[in-house]
Amino acid sequence: MDGALVKRRESHRNIERNPSQTMTPVTVQFLFDFGSPNAYLSHKIIPEIEARSGAKFEYVPILLGGLFKLANNRSPAEANAEIPTKRAYELLELKRFIAKYGLTDFRRNPHFPVNTLQIMRGAVAAQSLGCFERYVDAVFTCMWEREKKMDQPEVIAAELTAAGLDAAALMGASQEPENKSRLLVNTQDAYARGAFGSPTFFVGNEIFFGKDRLRDVEEEVCRVRKI
């Protein structure tokens, strides 16, 4: 079982044992696409935030490419392609974040950028099939630890099977019209609420963008709980 999934389950058990955290948890929506390394890094530290704050993170699959088009945005790799000092600083910031949280399993995917349409539809399908958390852990691991090219059907099928998931059922359900439509609606709703990239977080109507805003997310959760 993936470490992030174990930590998420442990975090909720810790909340149950802690009398100061027995109130209804504040829900944080986490808008994610597997193609974002910063979404992966956020995913890995979310269990710690849940354990400290009593927040419950609700994972919302979106299609980052579609959101970029709606918002007239571009990926940092493309936007900063001709700004070498900014690229160098982003790499430095990434190294600092990894060191701070001990995320030594992270690997830069050599196939980046990967077309995530199939695996994001698969995430919506996993919600309907009751294996969402396991699916999310498995695919994030394949993308940003195992360096897999997760836009090839044969690779997706092999990796899901290796993770103990029903690859045929997931890949079949990902092609169902209602699951395709739900991913599209999630993406359109994200844009309508002001999102322009991933990871994006919402605490109520308050929006936060990027893994470096997770401290602000946690502070907002604590503020809301005191109201």
C-alpha cells in the first residue's frame, strides 16, 4: 500500500483520538492533474496537514490542458523557456521543497509533458468504482517516482494491474460518456471559480494556488475552525 494512502488513513485515526479535533473537519478541495509535479508533491504532504489541522482534503480531478486553454495560461516549462534565471530558481525552489519534506522518491519524468487525458478520465472512473484513493496513489507514483509514460494504454494497463487495480474495468469506465463529461464539468467549474492551473486549493470560496501556498491553506483551515 502506498505511503501517502497509509498516512491519510492514519491522519484521520489521529483526529479521532485527539479531542481537540473531533469537530466536523473543514473540507479543502484539491484540484489536481497527474501531469503536475507540484500536484504530486502536494499529495505527498497533505496527510501531514490533515493530521495537524483536522482538515479533510477532497481530491477533484481536472484536465490541466483544458484549464490552460480556458484561462489562456501556459505551463511554467513553456512560459519560462526563454528565462534561464527563472528556470534555475524554480529548480532551486523544487530542491528546497523536496529536502524540507524528505520527498526523496521524487523523480523528474523523462517523458514530460505527458498527455494525461486517459489517466484523468481514469481518476473519475475510479471514483465511481470505489477505488479512487488507491488509483490516485498508484498513478502519482507511476508518474513521479517510477518515471512511466502514462499516456500509453499498454503502460497504463500494466501499471494499474501491478498496483492491484482492475485495469480493464478502470480503462473501460474511463470511456463512458458520463465519466468523460464529469471531467469536463470539473475543469469548467474550476475555471469559473478562478482556477488557472494545478495544484489549486479551495477552502470555502478562498482560492490558493501552488504547493507553496499549503501553509496558507492550513492557516485558513485553522481560522475557519475558530469561527
